[in-house]
Amino acid sequence: MADIRPFPAYRPKTDLSGRVASPPYDVLNSAEAAAMTVDNPLSFLHVVKAEIDLPADEANDSEKIYARSAANLQKMIDDGVLVQDAKPAFYVYRLTMGDHTQFGLAVGCAVDEYVNGTIKKHEFTRRDKEDDRARHMEVLGVNAGPVLFTYRAKAEVRRLIERFVADGNPACSFTADDGIGHTVWVINDAQDITDLQAVFTGIDAIYVADGHHRTASAHRVRDIFRDQNANHNGNEAYNHFLAVLFSDDELKLMGYHRVVRDLNGMAPADFLAKAGEIFDIREIGNTDTPEPSDHQQWGMFLGGKWYRLAARAGSFPADDPVNSLDAAILQSLLLEPVLGIGDPRKDSRIDFVGGSRGSKELERRCNEDMAVAFAFAPASVSQIMSVADADAVMPPKSTWFEPKLRSGLLVRSLKD
């Protein structure tokens, strides 16, 4: 069963929602965050990337960053920018990108279900990133940004959400600068909450889609707060953490692309010939799109031209849920043996480009600081679930979800 709990969110005043809501902390660097907040002192980036508010000689001091984050959050509460709801609620969160729309349910998910495997993961986490998010969470005493979870679509959940949306008025609705629409409805009727909890007891697995480090950090912070609480009883707010749950048939993924700095000592023509020994290759014409639409294929930008690579039958284990993934195939057949990229998590010669930036970004990188780029088809939600169900992990940088949830629209206290 899935144990979901309502919570009294801190939310921006309705007329300030668009100014407060910010991109997640991990999709932009500090310089980008600083530029984005020049004319917006209310941006939640002042909470999730508070180094932008510190002098240069303190901007790398983690403890000073966490302290400034906490102070900035408290100021937003004291100034009435963020106001806590009077009673616990669930929240419908709609994302709109062009003609794509998806409806999520913001809830408190149980740390214990992450521990026992009801909440399933498909990525390794890095200790340093866990340390950062756990400490940020501990110092602020809140879940400052939601994680994105998915579950196998259930008609009753969809019916309930559609009814809430049809019957209620949005608490906020705005379109961000990037064109993504964000709308939130509040569900605080006791019977509605009970109905949703009852439906989710019939869902036997929830899958981490985007937010493995925040999920793992919530587990660590729960343990810290539990050990500090002599009267711990399991009902404290810190036993759950903020997530937005979307059904698997509504999520949208884009490719997560690769760029490599050099050709491992080879000339472009020699590398192209070597790749041709492994893959079927053709030059892409003007009518083709660089990003492939099918799996086991890639777009390759080399020497100012786009090529289509296709894996040959028998060159990879088609029945293996991990090693049949596009990222694993390219890694095992080309990136490691030919380009010498042994561990893409650590090798500084490789970089990753989120799908929303598109093929033009790959071309730009190759024209500036990289030698070759590889464009990927989007992974599928079913692939993610298959890997998680097998207790395995996806290759690094395999999934890019778009549109992304904004931080600051819903803040969940770990103390209340």
C-alpha cells in the first residue's frame, strides 16, 4: 500500500505565486540563479540557492549558505509572502507545456516506504549531494522542493482528481517565463482526503522519477530528528516528505544527451570509421531530426554534420532491463572502448545536456568546447519501472523529465 498524508503547506500569497516559484535548485548554477533574481527579491532561489546572497568569500561556505537559506525562508514567512494553510490538505498540481498537460497530487510520502521498498528507486545517489540536501533540510526544518514520483495509472485516482479540479477554484495559476503553466488546487475536505488515501492503499508501488537525492536525504533527516526526539512516536511530520505523484501515462520525458571533449587521440575521419565498425551509420539529411524517435538509435554530431547511429542486432543483450537501455549500449560499445570514458559519473571529458535544450545546444557545445555529441531518444516510464522492479539502477543521466515542478509553491514543514 502507499501511505500518503495531507499537510498544511506554506504557500505564496496568490498574487505573488509567479514571482516566488523558482526552478529546482539542481537545474541551474549559481551564476544563472543570481542573474534570474536580479529584479526579483521574492524568488525562492533565495532559499534553495542562498549562496547568491552571500559575499564572494562566503559563497562556498556550506554552513553559511544553509544559515542564509533558513533566514531567507523565515523572512518570507514573517513578511507574509509565504502563508501556512490552517489545516492539512492534499494539493493538485497541474503542469502545462504547449499541448501537454499532466496532473499531480502533492502529498507527504512515508520515509518507511522508501526504506521497505514500496517507494522504488532506479538511480545511485552520491554521498556529497545527499550530505548537502540533508543538511539543508535539517537546518531549514522543511522540504523546500518536491520530489517527482510516478505510479501505474489508476482510474479512480484520475476520477477523483478530475472532480476536484472541476469543482474547485485554483489557489494559484500562472505561466512562468519559460512558458510552463503551473496551477494548484487545495483539497482540505476531510472526506475527500479519506477517499484519496483509500484509493492509494490499493497502489502497491511508487517510483522515484526525479529527486533521488532529496528522497534519500529525507530518510537521513528523519533518522536525525528521530534520534533527537526522546518522545518519537512515528506520527511526527518528519516521518513523511514532500512529493508530487503523477500517473505513469501522463509523464513526459526527453532525451538526456552526451557531449565528449575529445576523440581519444583519433582524427574525426578515423573515429567515424571506427564507429562504423560497431553501428550502422548514415548521414542525416535536412528532413531528418537529429534526436531519434526510436530506441537503440542515436544522433551523432561530428565535424559539423549530423549522423544517425543504429545498434546492430546481437550487439547488446536485448532481454536485459538495464544493459538494453540506450545509455548502456552506447557506453559499452563506444564511449568506453573507443573514447575511453570509463566512468561517466566521474570522467571530466564527458558532459550531459538535458533534452529541453535540444540539438542546437549540442551543436553549440561542439563548436565551442566539445568534439562529438550524441542525441538520445527519451527513455520511457515503463523502462524506469522495469529497472526499479528488478532492484537495478539506470545508467547515469538516463532520464530528463519535462516540464519540471517549481520550488516554493508548496513548502512542507518537518516540525508541524
